[in-house]
Amino acid sequence: MARQKEFDRDEVLHKAMEVFWSRGFEAASMQDLVNHMGINRQSLYDTFGDKHTLYLQALDRYREVEGRKLFEVLERPGSVKKALRKLFAGVVETALGDPERRGCFMGNATSELAGRCKATAARTCSNIAATEEVFYRALLRGKKEGELKRVRHPRAVARFLYSGLQGLILMAKATQDRKTLEDVVKVMLSVVE
Amino acid sequence: MARQKEFDRDEVLHKAMEVFWSRGFEAASMQDLVNHMGINRQSLYDTFGDKHTLYLQALDRYREVEGRKLFEVLERPGSVKKALRKLFAGVVETALGDPERRGCFMGNATSELAGRCKATAARTCSNIAATEEVFYRALLRGKKEGELKRVRHPRAVARFLYSGLQGLILMAKATQDRKTLEDVVKVMLSVVE
DNA sequence: CCAATTCTTGACTGCTCGTTCCAGAAAGAG
DNA sequence: CTCTTTCTGGAACGAGCAGTCAAGAATTGG
């Protein structure tokens, strides 16, 4: 046997995710990645393959991390309405508090690459399905618990919430006006009021 | 006096817009632009300046063209609800019919550059304001004509519609499932029903 | 005609890109 | 210790990048 890796794969991948999240695929250079990841160039290639492969792995990692967060907020027992309000309020705060305006890595990937990269399209598409499912389950629970009587088509509303979430995040990249974003959230959540 | 230009400035700018719209700023090379615009490299630089300047001009042109389309649909006399339905149905059709999945150039610019380019941020931001205004005027008209009695906060709804529009278009880049997109539209428009 | 201007063409700058190669240091196994 | 494997660092690769230059052709106005 031989020497073992001196860095933690997940940690380094997380750093790579940050770079791609901030700059996107095209604008991130391998030199940027080497610098931020803190490992040797060769180790990078040995461990993660080429730039595109690394990007996909970073995207997968993002999905895991953010997917879990969403799950935790929406599956927690209690009012679904409150959970949704908390979720979207949190999105607004995060957006306003990020000087880099990174937005959502999954949304960024959709915008930049989904149209011309099958692998990215597959990931963003399945992420929609997964996120939609989390919304859907929460809506069903809300209905069962008698909280969301006005929601007639939970599947459609779940899809709507995904779209609304992405629209909100995108909008926050252009404007930092809190009132504007809060207006969007207010109207968006009115469909589950 | 001297020789006059042999190409139409607006026509070539339109071609440049198509390139940036399809590929984004980073992924579009000057060689791509030279090829598609059909003019000489030197003429390109003489007429439009460097790549970034050309990009901004292409973005401005897109805003002009698409802004006018939106205006025409929403300012036309008649039912505002119908106009909104037509607008969003059209967006879905366009999205499903575009094999390149270009989405909205303004949205793409927001996603790719607004976070790190002031000039792009300014344009996308003012585009939000302008589009919001068109929605707002249509909503006001709908209220005045007694069609949109349930709309209490037209300003907020206008902002919501912009966000919803962008969310829908982004989503269409990831999934080509018509039902999904139509679900989104259905719920989105329920706030003005 | 002439002079001025701008077109077109193609080669040509540096520079940065993603990726690979190589040589040596480091560390586990026998 | 020795062997083997992997990590590390830096140099190097060819390709493509944005942008420039120079020279000739073309077209205008006087």
C-alpha cells in the first residue's frame, strides 16, 4: 500500500462548489479552482477528473446540501404555511445578505448550461422533480391537517412554488430592493393562504 | 467624404444578440460573433468596440425588441386576464419550441453577469422596473374596467408577475414537460382570477 | 482626376485556457 | 531498509482567447 490522501475529498469538493457557484462554469478557471480548493493541480485532476466532471460533482453536492435544508424546513411538524413563509423570508434575507449575489447554483446551472449540456439538464430536471416532491408532500400534509383548504391542486402548486422560488432568486440578483422582493413573496404565498 | 458602411448596423447587432442570447457572454467567442454577424473582425471592433461593450448593446437591443412585444400584448384594449393568459401561454409555446432553449436573454444576463458586472446589473434592474410598470398599468386598467376586483395590491402583483415569468422561463430550460409548465402558469394566473 | 476615408483581408500579437508530463518528496507495507 | 504507490510542485503543452496592425481595395466628394 501507499500514501493516503492528505485532504478531505468532501471538503475540497465543497470549495470547488463555492467557486462554480460564484462564477459559473465558463468564468471559473482551473487556476481559480486550484487556488480556492487548496490542493495541487495534479491531485485535482487525479481526484475529480476534468473541469466539466468536477462541475457536475459540485452541482451534485450543492443539490445534496440545499436539498436537505429544504427538506428540514418543510418536513418539520407544525404549520406548513409558517414553514413556507419562513422558507421564502429566509431566501430573501440570504439574497440581500450576499454581496456576491450568487443566487442558486442549481438555477445558475440551469440558466448557463441546461440548454446545451445533457448532463446538466438531467441534473437540473431531476432536481426540479425532487424539490417539487418536497413541496408536494408539505402541501398534502397541510391539507390533511386542515390548514390549506384552498389548495385544490397541490401538484400544480408545488410546481408553481419551485418556479416562484427560482424567479425570486433570479430577481434578487438584479435588484436589492427589499420591498420588491417581499412583494413578490407576499403575492406568491397568497395562493396557499 | 468617404466610403459608407456596407452593412446595416441594426441587422448585425441583431445577429450579435442572437449569439449572446444562445451562448451567454463567456461562452460566446469573438470568432463565433465574427462568423454569425457576417462582417469583418475589424469592422466589428470599429463599430461596436470590445466584446463587453457589444454585449451590452446586444442586451439593450433585446430589451427594446422584447419590451415592445410585451407592451403590445398588454396595452391592447380588451380583457387583461385574456392578455395575461395569452402572454404566458405564448411563453410556454416559445420555450417548448426552441431546441436551443435560449430562455430570456435578460434573465440569462441577470443570472450570468448581474452579480459581478455593474453595467449589466443596471440594465437588468431597470428592465425589471420597466416590465413591472407594463404589468402594473395593465392591472390598473383591469381593475378600472372591473375585471380584476380581487387584485388588491397591483404593484406587488406586477412584481410577482415578473418574477413568475422569469421562473417559468428558467424552469423551461430544465424540463420540456408541457404539463409541468402549464401547471405553473395555471397557479400563477390564479392570483388575478 | 485626385485625395480622403473606410472598407476588407489575413496575419499576428500576448495571454490565458484546460490539461499533461515529469521528477522528487512522502508515507504505508513487508 | 526497501519497494511501491501517491502526493506535490512546477514546468510545459497546444489550442483558443480578445484584441491589434498593416496594407491594399473600394468608394465617396471635390
